[in-house]
Amino acid sequence: MCGIVGSINHNNIVPDLLAGLSNIEYRGYDSAGIAVIDNDGLTTIKRPGKLEQLKQELANQALRSHTGIGHTRWATHGCPNEANAHPHSNDDVSVVHNGIIENYLQLRQWLTAEGFRFQSDTDTEVIPHLISLFLEQGQAPQQALNTALQHLEGAFAIGVLFRKEQDHLYAARRGSPLVLGQSDQGLCLGSDTMALAPGIDRILYLDEGEQACMTRDSFQLLDLNGRAIKRDMQAYTSQQDDQSKQNHKFYMHKEIHQQSDTVRNTFKHTQHLLPELPVDFTRLDRINIIACGTSHYAAMVAKYWFEQIARIPVDIDVASEFRYRSPLLSRNGLSIFISQSGETADTLAALRYTKALGQKTLSIVNVAQSTIARESDFSLQTQAGPEIGVASTKAFTAQLAILASLAIHAADRCKAIQIQESNRLLMEIAALPSLIDMTLELEPHFQLIGESIKDSHNAFFIGRGSNFPLALEGALKLKEISYLHAEGFGAGELKHGPIALIESGVPVFVIAPNDGLLEKTLSNMEEVMARGGRCIVLGDHHSCGNLPLEVESITLPACDKVFAPIIYAIALQLIAYHAALAIGTDVDQPRNLAKSVTVE
Ligand code: AGP
């Protein structure tokens, strides 16, 4: 989703702005721009489409400055064109903005009546004009910004330049994250740490409602009411090395192939932390797990684990729906929030809602300093490293590694299973990385299947038990990156309606490990075949060993049935990847999607 960069330092900051924007391309965007300030005033350059368009434009200009802001926009109000791209500037003020200004229509009416002319359809453009209004009334820049902030409703993060203040860069945060960075060269601003200028070794996350005023050498923080507050930067080591594609065509492919390491590291890390986790599972009578998208499917898998292994009842919610159903939360309950980015607006809103009801909260995130991590009572971090591909892969299996460990830990504490069984399950998790490697070696088979469905109009995924959510995830992965229509179903549910969609040759992926439900899953497969569907079974040697000859299958390594979703996820990711590659889509930045969904 939208991304913010900003920089103020002793050198020319234009290359830093572009480097920051490149690093946050992964968030998903449809236009990009920068604004800089120098003796001639504010210069704003923006282009619709990919960052490359902006870079080409800038290559024709000798733009140099010590102070600037930049933005990648993911359209909400107004289509992706040049006028709607950020920064939004008037003669005196330039603004980049993430989030949504909910009262922008009223503000626009007011500012229009005051004589301001709007060039765009965005909610953002009210901000520079509002600030200018207060400048015209004689307020100093900092005060004008502060007054303008009092009039804004909604969630936002902004970076601001003033024509008359060449040596200042301003920022404010309410609801959307912003981080400051510092190096010996100067200060910078980003919507996440990847947006920060190269070489920074200190960072500071703005807290809710805070503002920052930066010069080349220092910064000042202000609270919601404009009062100065003191907080120091923390030491920071950049993870720039992780950001290359190495020998992979797309980040998604690299990330799929990292999963034996990321699952191993996450499991080890979690095992180390669990004894210290301040949750008394013996007193819990219910767990709520709340998340969006792929993280929600991880939650669905975890429901099977917590209920079957630890015998603790679990409710699962899509975060965007959670608050609006007025959920009845148990007094002795725990709410778990899963989010790769740790910034998803719906998940964050659900976390705040739950906390306000007095419930204990635990988050599982991939970004340690994210808002969800910082605002939850406890947080466990997946050790997946930065996930750049918009489609989540390694973060998903790392979430599952944490959730599996947590379910076994809860079962231990509640004495729901014998110690021998818990040790056996832990050994099974420890063996997963080598099974993941074996599954990755099957890539040529997944490639053939993926390529073979590139002209299909529909594809379906079916599974039972904890592989039902995996069917949903397989379908999501395929539609996200290949744009093929795909749906996942509980295998037994097919005949209650979706089977009407089965016609000759339509691919149906049957997730069928030997898990005690195999016979029933294979019966559902027969129902599909009887109607001409093309079944592709993903199973182990047992399930694939006795299939009718006409059924295509790929034999995955045998694994404990409990943890099969982790292994089968790899197969589904590679099938989706190769289908997308054959179709020729932009796998890492699929159309319309954003990595970090920071609006509701
Ligand atoms: C996954 O492939 C998707 N891009 C998306 O569904 C994602 O999982 C969802 O937006 C939740 O994001 P989060 O984990 O960062 O909260």
C-alpha cells in the first residue's frame, strides 16, 4: 500500500529518495513522486505507473536538494493518474500521506470557499491547503501543521515540506506507522524501515499522535498537543543484504525456497521463548484468533491444532468483520492476532477493540517493531526475514511453525497430552525443514502442472480437516498472482453447490495426505471426475499409490498428518508461481494488491 520516504541531510537527497522508493515497491503502488525544496522553492515531480517512469523523468533533470519527500501511492480516492499521485503541493507546502482523511469532503468544501483550488480527486490534497490556510493566518510552520492536524479525522501518516523552511522536514502520525532514521549524514523518514536511507544506524518509531521536526543533525518530537517530548533513537542494523533476489527471477520464488530455513529458525526461536510466555493456558477457557487473508488461513489451521492437541476451544475471525459482530469475549480468554506486516489496519483495529474490552492479547508478526507487535501485550516474531513478494509464502509457514509450537506448549501446560506425545510432535516439527527441502526438489513437477493450467478459466482446490484452510490458501495464492479465478472448498462441501461449476477439464487440486480423512477426500475426488473434472492429487506415497490411472498426482514426502499443511503449502505456492510465470504476470507486485494493507 502507499509508502512514504523523506530525507534531510548534508548531501543531495534525491538518490536516497529514489533508493527508498525502490525498497518499498514491494508494498504495491500505482504511481510515484517526489518533492524537494531548494532556493527556487518547492519542486514536485510525479508519474503514474511504475517507479521506473519517475526515474526516467528525473534522469532528464539535474534535480538536487538537501531536503525532500517521496511517495508510492496505492489508489483509494481517485484513479491512479499524475494529478492524484503524491506529493500534493501548493506554492508553500508539500505533503505525502498514507491512510485516509475521513472528513476530507467537508474540509474540501471549506477550503474551496476559502479560495483554494483543488487539482486532484484525493483526500490528501486537503492537507497542504489546510496548512497553507493557517500559514496565511500568520501561524509559523510548526504551529500551522499542528493546527491542521487538529482538523483531520481518520488514520494517517504524513511527511511535510515548507517552502520557507529549507532546513526542516516534518512528520506526523495518527494510526499509520512512521519511522525516523539517523546516520552521520542526516535524518530520514519512512513508512517502514525499508524506506529509510542507506547507512542509517539509529531509528525511532513515532508513537500514536506524535509529530517530528527534523533538521540535518537533530530532531524534536511533539505530542498530540504540540508539547515537546524526549525520546532517544535506538541502535539499528539494516537488513539490506536480504533484499537481493539472488539468482531467482522473482522475490516470491526466493522466498518459497527459503522456507526450510525460515521454518527451522522460527521453530527454534519460539521454543526458546515459550517457557517465558506469560500466558497461563490452564486458566484459558477460549482463544480467539483474528487476522486477514493468508494470516487468517494460518489461524484456521491453528484452530484444528489448538482444539485437537490442547483441547482449548478456538474462535476464528476475519479481522474486518470481528468488531462489527459485537463478539462475546470470554473473561478468561486470550486473543491472538496474526499479521505478517504487523500493520494491517483491520487487524490493528481488532486488537485495539479487544484490548479495550480488557482481554489479554498476543500477536504473531514478522516485523518486530510493527504497531501490532508494540500494542499487543506479548508478541512472538516469525523469523522469516523481510517478505518482499506481495503474495505471502514464507511468512505463512513461519506463522504455522509458531502456532504449532504454541498449541503443543498449551497442550503440555494443560496436560492435554502425555509428555511422550508432546516430544514426538516437537520432533516432527523439527523434521519439517528437511521435508520442505524434499518438497522443493519436486519443483519441476509443480512447474509442469502450473504451466498446464495457464489457460484455464477456473481452478478449484479441495481439502478436509486442517487441509481445508489450505485449499483456501492455495486458491488465494493462485488468484493473487496469476489472476485466474480460483476457489477453495472443504472437499465434502463441494456437492452442496460448487460442484455445479465442474465441467470437462476444469482443474481441481485435491489436497490428500494420508490423514485419516483420505478415503472421504478421494470419494469427493471421484464425484469431480464423474463430471469430467481434471483432478490433480497432491498426496503422499500412500494416497497417490492406489489412484485410478487417469488421475494426475504428485507424491509429496510423507509427514505427520498434523503438520501436513506446512508441507502442502509449499506445493501450492510453487503451482501458483509457475502458473503465473507461464501467464507472464508481475509475480512480486500483482495488480491492485498491496503488501501492507493500512486502510480499512
Ligand atoms: C497474502 O498472500 C496476501 N497478500 C494477503 O492476504 C495478506 O495475507 C493479508 O493482507 C494480511 O496481511 P498481514 O499478514 O500483513 O496482516
